[in-house]
Amino acid sequence: MKVLGIESSCDETGVAIYDSDKGLVAHALHSQIAMHAQYGGVVPELASRDHIKRIIPLINQALQEANTSLDEINAIAYTSGPGLIGALLVGAMEARALAYALGIKAIEVHHMEGHLLAPMLEDNPPAFPFVALLVSGGHTMLIKVEKIGSYEILGESVDDAAGEAFDKTAKLLGLPYPGGPHLEKLAQNGDSKAYHFPRPMLDRDNCDFSFAGLKTAVLNALNKSDKSAQTQANIARCFSDAVADTLSAKCNKALKQCGYNRLVVAGGVSANSAIRESLTNLMHKRGGEIFFARKEFCTDNGAMIALAGMVRYLNAEYASLEVNVHPRWPLSMLKAIEQDKVKNILYR
């Protein structure tokens, strides 16, 4: 069986094909970073229009890479939410139109479940159960995962998500959009002892996150500084360390709460080297296991949607003829799936 996956939730158009026998056989991606950079952030209308322009050529590219045709596709999965409503509608309309024309099923995929399953694309996929840290521009959450679809939110951001904090801090430092990767590069030349920024909410019993105050601390430090290149590097380094320490402490708390010793980390911010190192050190100290998606699958991509679509297809979860998208869509609304239905897909 082959599932074609379409991702169009924000500013990247992704298409991929997942084969039940061979695994991921093709993936193609177009990023809109260059287009949005001149505005300092994503412009939703421009994002939607660019998805329209890119989606069909990317589908053709993926089909060619997989050496297959549309007639050999068994189902089409698409990101149905969360995300920008206009961008979501582009992928949904294309997926539904193709599925209807081909007489095959369409599958609605939850964007965050796609990220959560992305590490399953690696050669050493995690076993269930585990704690998942989903950390991106719009979300920071800790989830107790007993099996696919059985998700208990242990904690989440109450204001800025980690990725949002990275981008806003980078903007304060005068770095170009998207700020996260530029801040990471700048931080490599910084002194980790130059500033001590707060590690928010570590004194709380819960696993929630808050990064708005950390961003304010950076602003105050910057206003009092000489704004030299070295000072900016120091601020970038100390900010990154504060985020990494906070994420590690909260993950440790969540693991203890669940009694698990297996951590899965996904989402765009999980590509950050300092965060990866901090979380890896945490799990080494605990004698546990940690799993990441490869960096190209940390950001939005079609591969994770194709895989999640295959999983939901095997559970006979098909979209109706009515085109629906869900800009806000709690993970708790998803159906749990018994592992026997999908183990041959996830563990080869």
C-alpha cells in the first residue's frame, strides 16, 4: 500500500510517499522562508497563495522520485490542523480533489501527531510507552504516550512557545527571520557565564512552560548592555542555555511523574544543537533512552504526514466528502490505535 502525504499548515509545502513494504520512498519540500523574510514573519495570505503554486509540482516530483504513478496510490493524507486556515485549506482541497478523482480514501492528519511520529521514520524507532516533548514555533508540550492516539497532555506553554521565544529574542538581537537558526549560530561564540537568565516555572509542581518572562529578561539585559557583537553572542548563548535547562528539567519531571525512562523529542526547535545536547545528557544521567527525528524531519514536512496518514489509514479512519480543516485541534480528540494494527509499519 502507498499513501501520499501533503503538508501545508504554515510556510512549508511538503509532499511525500510512504510505502507499507518499503517505508518512505519519496519526499519533496518547498520552504517559503525567503518570501516571508522581507516581512519578518509569516504572512498568511502569501503562504496560502504559494502553497497553491507549489503543491502540484511537488506531487509530481515525489511521484517521479518514487517511480510510481497516481494510479498506484491507495490513499491521500493531508494536514487537517492545527495551522493557518487558508494554508490548511489548500492542502485539504488538493487532497480531497485527487482522492475523489482517483476513487480512493482521503485521510485527515493531526499536524502534531505527525511531528510526534517523525522519529518513527528512523532506523531505531522508539518503543511504546514514552514521554514526548513536542517543541516548535507554536507549541511546547509534554505528552504521556501509551500508544498511538492515547495522549495525555502533562504540560504545555501558557504563553510563548519555545520556538516563538527563540524568534522574538533573535529579533531583539537584530537577527534575520527565521531567528532560531541564526540565534543558535550566534550563541556558539557566546560566554555561558556572562548572564544568568531565569529558568521559568521550575518551582512549580506541574510540567507547564512559560517563556515570555525569559524574553523580557533578555530585553532588559540588552538595554543595559553595550550592544557589542560579543555581548549579543553572550546573550544568545545564555538565553539558549536557559531554554535548554528549562526543557530538560520539565522533561525530567514528566518522566518521573509517568515512571517512564524513554523520551521522544520532535518539532522544529528539536533541531537546536544545544537543546539536543542538554536532553541527551539528561537521559544519559537517567540511564534512559532518547529519540529524535533527523533534522530535515524536525520542521514541517510531508514525510511525517504520509507516515501518520498510513497509520490512520490502517485504522480505517477516512475523511468524509466534506472538506474540513481544524485550525485548533486538541490531540485528545484523536482515536487510540492498537499496536498490532501498525507494528509492521513502525518496526521493520
